[in-house]
Amino acid sequence: MWLMLDEQITVVLMEKFQVGFEEFSKEAMIAFKTFMPNANPNAAASPVQFEPPIYGHASSKFTYYVAPGIIVSISFGMAIALTAITFVIERKEGLLDRSWVAGVNVVEVVLSHAITQLFIIIVQMALLVIVTLYAFKIPCEGNVMYVLLLAILQGLTGMSCGLLISAVCDTELAAVQVAMGLFYPTLVLSGIIWPVEAMPLWLRDISYGLPTMYAAKSMRSIMGRGWGLDWQVVWTGYLITIGWFLLLLFLSAVGLKRQK
């Protein structure tokens, strides 16, 4: 029997199949013992045979399953932390007011921060991928550049989310509270620790609306299965991440303009 699901779902299904058949076989042997005193005990053995997995390894550790999602969550969360209080501080110190007086518009302010943070994000994501793959020895079956590119895109999405938070919040405390309130549900509900398919239906609907869910599935397919951009689950993660980045960046400009 071939299973192409997430590792955690595969383990649960294997256990259910084996335990269920063994209980059924025991009950059947007891029922037929009167009519078949010479019954072969091996008849109760499980006929279900699990072949080696098509992608990944049969002895994969839970760390290998979680690592791709952790890369996505760190990329997203660290970028939020870098930018969540950016406009709050500039507004408090009067830098934004001086920019408005000098004739700088909202789009130029947002893009200047985005371009500046881009270089920081590239360095951080490169270090994150290097440490994960080569220091912690997490296997990567796919192209490392795909992993790095998706991590950078997730960093940009987190950056734009942080800029949006800083644009609509008036104090540092409020910005930090909103950032933490967004990060932890995203970490738990994005399928990083437990597959989305194993969640209750109402939680699953929330998961599909998070910016890191599809990226985590894409990252897991690249690192664990060796898939490339010709697979839908991979390029979908890239497209949705880019879409979230552009949407949040646009909302950041709108929020900053309203505060102006």
C-alpha cells in the first residue's frame, strides 16, 4: 500500500489499519475456533504491507517534517518584528511630519522602507537556510535556491505585515501586542506543526486564509519530496505569498495615508 500524505497522517493511518485488522482477526479466530480447531495462527497476520515511501524516507524524524514550516514561520515572524514599530517611532519623533512637509508622498515612504528591509531580509534568510541545512543537518531533496527564494518572499510578506501594523497603531505597546497576536495563531494554524488536513473543518477554513499555510506546504514539498516549480503545490505557494506581499504593502500605504 502506497501512502503519499503528510508523515503524521501516514503514521496515524498505519496504526489504525494494523490495530483494526488485528482486533478483527482475533475476534474471527475466536469465533471459528469451534469449527476449525487446527486453524493456522498466522492467518491473523496483517495482509496490509506498507512499501517504502515514494518521496522522503520511511524513518523520517518529526524534525524533518517541522523544519520546512519553521523556516517559513521564522521568515514571516522575524520580518514582522523588524518593522512592527517602524512608523510608530517615526511618527513619535516627528520624522513623518518632516517628510510630509518636504513633499515626500506615502508611496515613496513605504517603498523606501521596503527596499531597505529587503537587503536585511536577504542576509537573514540566507543565514537561516545555511544554518538549517548545513549546521542542523536537515535534509533538502530539492533545489536550495527554491528554498531561499520562498524564505525571502515570506520575509517580504512579514515585512509588509509589520509595516501595516505600524501604520495603523499609535503606540509601540499596541503594535507589539498586535504583532504577537497575529504571529502565534499563524504558527499554530498554518500546518507547520500538524497537517491542515487533520484539523477540524472550522479551523481548516481559517488555516487556508493565512499567509503562511500554502508557503509551508510548498516548502515541505521542495525539501521533503524534491519537487520543483512544475508542481502545482509548489508554484501555488509562491503565487499566494507574492499576492499577500503586494496586498499587505498596499494596505500599509493606505493605512499610513489615513494616519497622515
